[in-house]
Amino acid sequence: MRILTVDIGTGTQDILLYNSELDMENNFKLVVPSPTMMVHRQINQATSEGVPILLSGVTMGGGPSAWAAEGHLRKGLKVYATPEAARTFNDDLEAVKDMGVVLLGDDEAVRLPGSVRRINFQDFDFPSISRAFGSFGVSLDDLAAVAVAVFDHGNAPPGVSDRQYRFDYLDERIRKLNRLSAFAFRADEVPRIMTRLQCVVASAQGIDSPLVVMDTAPAAVLGATLDPRVPCCQSVLIANVGNFHTLAFRLGSGGIEGLFEHHTGLVDLGKLEVLLRALADGTLRREQVFNDQGHGALVYDPSPIGFGVGEFDVVVTGPRRSIFTAGRVNSPQNRLRPYFPTPFGDMMITGCIGLLAASADLLPELADPIRESLHGAGRRGLAPWDVN
């Protein structure tokens, strides 16, 4: 049984082709540029050549792609976009127009002259992934499932903060189903408000396999729990430090006992220590993070947990995890003892491992071989919060 897992971030997309007949360490994997970084390069190339661009396709991850489009406009060059692609920059299309982007319907876009450089927007490009594996003689035919993770703020109504909206969504999911796989969905069950996840589903049309989509940060945190040292703790703090967002969960016997999410660019080690200590002792408040331009915080169990007594204080994963070591020598007040998990020997596939674990929950017909691979012989017992 084989499952393709794709964890799509800002810097890279991390790909694991799981095969239940192999040891986990022998599965094939790729770490390649993220779709938004690829679009960033395409737009910059068009800018250097001085040609107008048309952005079409579906809503995808922004950041680098948006920065490149803004740079193109600053050079006095035209940026055309279809509405679906334009929502990559902002769900409010009037705000996109204010950037200087010219919105066109599909029929109008087709009629643009050939001198306009066409750039397709999509997070999940199965044909490209299939060709990459195919160049090494590996076919992606007959997959049992496909699982894809992206970060999705959700489509906030006019006048509602994106930060507030996302955190209300996180709260609703946890109250409905208190486990990390609550942030994963089968293709036909994705909430309508999660427009980026919906676009991944649209991009996967034609794939003859069940599709699971998930938020990236919970996928990474779930994957980190599969490191053999992590389940030894009765309770634990796990932080995923992404390029744009840092999301930390407190997990214990009650499942998800609390969390906070902030923008990585607005935190340093000292601020993270304050937030993590408050999450551990149950005193963290939503406004403490929201008023600092973060998304917010939720505490479901205010009972304090042990801090500074075990092997480590916090489990840290993600591409910006070095924030937990940078400057420590010159900042003695920062006494956090981080542990950097490497599930199955590779930090870069942590999100893919989380996608696999979530797929076992959502696709019960595939659960037994997945769980045997993740928790099988030679591995320690399950943690108290384990979704299984």
C-alpha cells in the first residue's frame, strides 16, 4: 500500500511516498521549492524581461508570490489576474485592485496577447510530482491515498480580522473533536470557509485515490509526537516554528489542553519563553497574543503542568526552529531546554508523518498498516494524548 504525502510550506514542499512494505526510513522522499517560491521566481523573471503577466489558476499560498507581484507593479509593469488567483493576495478583491492588479474574467484572460507571460497558480501539482518520481523510475499509479497539507487562514467575512477568524476556527474544531487530526478532512468534507484547502481539492481533480487535506502546523505537531522520545512525557509542549507562523500546542491526558499562534517574524526567544511558560501554567490569555498582532491563545485546562523537571521543556520543529538556539549564549535569561524531534530520522518530513497519522484516522480502511508502520515493533508505546 502506497500513500503520497505532500507538506506545502512557504520555503519548501516536503514529499514522502509511504510504502507499507518498507521500513519507514527506506521510503522515498523529496524536498523541493514551494509552489509560492516557484511563482516568485517566474514573476521575477518576467520583471527582469519587462513583460506583463497574467496570473490564473486557483488560490494558493501567498507571501513570496505576492511580494514578487508587488515588485512587478512597482516597475510600472502590468499584472492581470483572474479572481480566483487574485484571492491569493487578499480575499477582498477590492484590496487586490487597490494594489494595481487588473482583474479579468476567464474569457478576457484568454484574449490577452501572446506577449503577456502566463503564470499558473496552484499549491498542489500532482503531474509535476509524478514526473519527478518518474524520472527515477518510480510510478505514482495505484496510490491508496493522497494527503496534502497547506496553511489556510479561512475566508473571513468583510470587517472580520483574519487572525480572529482563524482562531475562532481552531477553537471550533478542537471543541468538536479534541485531537490533532481534527484539522484534517476528506476531500468532500472540507469546510467551505477554508478556501485554500478547497483549492487543493480542486487541483487534485482526476486523481483516482482518496484525498486528505490538512492544516500544516497541526500536521507538523502530530508528526513530532511520533519521535520516540516525545511520547515518554505525560504532558508536553510542542511548537512548530514556521517561516510565517509559530503554533504551539500543549498536549496531555485531556488531549489538546491549550495552544497559541503568533507570527514568527514578531517573536524572539525571550517572547516565546514567556508565552510557553504561560501556556504551561495555564495563565496564557487570548488577548496577550492577539494584541501583539498574533492570532491568539486558547487554554482548555488551566491546571499547571511541570516545567523544567523533565528531559526537555518544549519540543520544537519547523524551518525556523533555530530561533530556540540563536543568541542563547548572550541571553542567559532564556532558560528553555528545547528538544528537536526527528521522526524516523528526518525533521523535514515531520509534517508528512503527521499527514500519515491523520490519514489513519480519516481513512479507517487504511489505518492498520499505517499504524503498524508508525507505532510498530521496536517503537515505544503511545502517548496519553495519542489520537488512536
